[in-house]
Amino acid sequence: MFNINRRDFLNLAGGTAIVSTLGFPMVSFGASKRVVIVGGGIGGATAAKYIRMADSSIDVTLIEVNKHYHTCFMSNEVLAGSRNLDSIKFGYSGLKKHGVNVVHDLVTGIDPVAKKVSTKGGKTFSYDACIVSPGISFNWDSIEGYDAKVAEKIPHAWKAGSQTGLLRNQITSMKNGGTVVIVAPPNPFRCPPGPYERASQIAWYLKNNKPKSKIIILDPKIKFSKMGLFTAGWQRHYGYKSANSMIEWVGADDGGEVTKIDSRKLIVSAEETFKANVLNVIPPQKAGKIAFAADLVSSTGWCPVNHQTFESTRHKDVHVIGDAAMASPLPKSGYAANSEAKVCAAAVVAKLNGKEAPAPSYINTCYSIITPTDAMSVAMVYRLADGKIAKVKGAGGLTPADASDAMRQREVDYAHSWFKNTTHDVFG
Amino acid sequence: MRKKYFVQFILLLCSGMFSGVILAATPSASMLANTCVGCHGPNGSSLGPASPTIAGMSKDNFIEIMTAYQSGERPATVMTRIAKGYTNEEIELMADFFSKQKFVRQKQKYDSGKAKLGKKLHKKYCEKCHEKGGSSAEDDAGILAGQWEPYLRYSMEDFTKNGRKMEKKMKKKMGALQKEYGDKGIDALINYYASQN
């Protein structure tokens, strides 16, 4: 029998990897540590890659039902026609190059006692650590007349891909002078500035193609993310608050909460009724389905986690990252999911090597593009304080309200740079 | 419950952290660098189209820039906000990390005629501080060769139109360049740096 300590083991494991590339058979000293990742979105894909980069002796399996992932970020530019759907589509070949075992199947259960993940395809995967990045699911019963079936015709487009394409087609087929109604969701939800960026991007398309048209946002909230910057932008470009404003926002105080839709006639009932030519309903949200099946969700509908490791407070050795995790003050954004995944990956690697979780550092930057030459951002750096994620005092914040046109144009270029570099960071 | 809180209170007193917040230790260099690469690319080499590559720059240059962002002396879109999120110790760790990474250049569009003039102008006005065609890190003056074109353009705009502070020598050289060649000279320089791939 070999009698080796962990450091020797790591050295040996590294050594065998070199040997194997020279054509010798791989020699394995005992079973390597196994991580199973559930969900191949931004959080899951980042975690898979970063674990392999930190410790290539760890066996990483990522289970994702779809062969491709469409990013939600930049999907509003698809609606405007500024980019095509393929430009936000990513595959998993990059992860495979990092040695991630990618399995296309649907996870149906996680057994935290036996430490096994089971799939619809009838497979089971054992793990030492499991990372769940389930994304969101919808509360279908909250708006009368809107459910998963209706969403096939009246898109939510809050998970990008075919839904994005459907909404784009409806907007391009709409007559000049038509009304687009966007039903915004209550807090908390994926991508807080998203519905308002969406209105901006659709407005850009309409202004240039169907200028007699209108967008009405019906909102169950009294305020929204980057509100001052959005409304100032809408004033600059879309006549906001004027008699012929292209965008109208109806908040909760003005009766914006939608209770019912008639999917056949496209009539939306809030305090008043609104007739739409194109209707986009973004329903209230909760953690993704598998998080419920695996008992990772609290009564809030979201997943409570340790903020240093993202380990579930409900089940040991199961970690939850991304939109489903309760990581406030980190927002439910793609970049926050990417940042959480890196912190979680480092904690998992440390644990599997018998070490303490390292001190974390988190970041978020969210760009909102309102025309092809006008964007704004919100940024924040976070650290761990008293065991909780906390904003670093004095850091971060919004694009200044008095930023020049030139600076807002730069933000568009930096938004696109963020997209290119981040998607490479996740999938490349 | 009460007893539990009392115990926590005593523990806080004993730990000497009664008035303060218990912060985790300083994150490692790679943990910190992980927060940069979403915008600045793998190991700090940006894939563009605008955010600059920060790989390979000298430690001193990195620290100087982050400090200037913190104070607001240097203008930026998001970096003035983000730089304030890190302590001096953290900035030094990041500076050390990125100084050890290779500046990976990407192919960019450029005008070869302008680049040719730019090469000449670089030698005359810039090479003394931005050594080796603007590719050296050792001069602590910032790597220009192969940097992203829009970023170079924005930086030059800040220097020439938006009052970004320049060192005495740079101010003198920039003034001389503009007097002789105007905006065309600046444009030629940008094309030269973008042409180096």
C-alpha cells in the first residue's frame, strides 16, 4: 500500500497527468474527489471551470439539459436588432477543454445523505461536493390567465433563447402605431434593471422603424433599479414625460399591478385595462425547479446559503450559487453569479484539500444600454463582514447623473467588452 | 435565546472587536484578480473591444493608476467607483499578480499609412518614456503597444480635451506633437499602437 500525505498525492496526481500526455496509461492513486455541478448557466459553468483550473485532480461533472446556453445579458439588444440571437449563444466545448465532464441530462433529485445526484435519463452521480446553479423558475399562479402554456405564445423572454426570438418576431411583425405592453415583476427577481433596459431597447427599434408605436410598462413596484438614470435617458431619447412619449411607466401607486391577462384578446387588467399588440409578461420569480426538489429552498422561495462558501444552510456539502441563492446585497445578476461561482469554487477546492475556506472578494458591474451610443452602469465591490456579504463603504455606485454624452458612449463600449470577456471567462 | 445572545456578547468583548465589524482576512491575489477578469479578460489580457489589457504592466504603474482612480484624479467610467472597493494591501497584491502575467495582444483594425507616421512620431515624442515602441513595462509608463484602440483613443481624449493630468515631460511633448501635427498626430500614434499585434 502507498502511504502518502495529501501534498504528495497532489504532486503525484500532477505528475501522472504529465505522464499520460506522453502516451503512458493514466495511473490513479485511489479515488479522486468528485464535484457534481447542477446547471450549466453562468454560475454553474464558471464554477466548473474554476475548480478545474485550481485543482485538476478534482473530477468535475457538469449536468445541464441543454446543449447551448443563451445569455440573458445582451438579449435585449437582440430585441432591438442590434445583435442576433447566435451572438448570445454559447456551447460547452470550452469547459470540456478544461477537463470538465459535461453531461446533457436533466437532474431530477439530489440526495444529500447518500450524496448522489439522479437524472431523468436514469443515471446517478456520486459527489463529495455538489454545486447547484438552478437559476429561476416562475410563480405561474400569480397572474390569472398566464401560465407556461400561454408563455409559448406570449413570451416572458426572461430565459433567453427561443423566447427572445419569439418576442423579437412579434415586435418586428407589429404595425406602426401598435402598443407593446411589458408586465414587470415584483422584487426580488433576476436582473433588476432588465425590464427597463428592455423597454429602452424596444423603444430604440420602434423609434427607428415604427415611430408611432408606444411601450407601456405595468409595474407592481413603486420604484425600480437605476430609475433616475433610466427616466433621464428616456427623456433624452424617447420623449419621456412629454405628450407623445414613446415609453409610459405605470407604477404601483398609479395602479400598475397586473392581476389578469386575456391571452386571446391581449388585454391586460391592472387597475385599468390595457390593450396590447405585443405583450411581454415577466412573471414573479423563485429559485429554479431543482432547488425545490432538493429541499434547498426556504419559505422565501429562494435558497439560504453561507456567504463565505455558498454551502446551503439546509443541506451539508450542497452549495447554491447564482440567481437562486440568497446572497443579498449581491444582486441577482449574471456577473454576480460569476463572482459567487469563483468564491464557491475556491471554498470547495479548499475543503476537498482539507483546508479552510479562503477569504472571499466579490464584485458586480451591471450595464444597461438604452441606445447604441448611450449606456449606464452600477458597480459595487463586496467583502465578508461578520460572516455576511457586505458592500465596501465608499465604493461603487451608479453612473453620475451628470455624466457627459461621451462618457455614456464609452459605457456602451465597456458594456460590450464586459460581455466578451465575461462570456470567455465563463465558457472559454 | 437570551442566553445565546449573552454568550455572543461576551465573546465579542473578549475578542476585542466590540466596536468593530469582524472582517475576513485579506483575500489572496488570485481571489482579488478574479474580480478583474470579467472586464479585463483572461489573466488581464482583454479580448476587447475597448476595455484595456492590464496584464504585464509594472507593479508601480498599476498602484499609481488605482490610487489615481480612488482619488478621482484620473477620470473613468466605472474604475473610479470600483477602485475605492480595495485597500492598499489588496491593490498591491493585484498589482503583483498582473505584473507577472503576459500581455497577450489581439489583432485589431488599423490604417497602415497612419501607423507608419505614428511609428515615426512615437520615436520622436514618446519613446524616451514609453520604451521599445511602447511595449516595455519596466519604464513604469504604461504599455501602449497592442493596447485596445478605443481605450487609447479615450485616454488621448482625456489628456488633450478633458484635462487629465499629465506629467511635466509628457505635457511638453504632447504640446509639441499637437502643435506640429494636430489631431492627425494623435490619430497616427493610436494607429501605430493598434498595429502592433
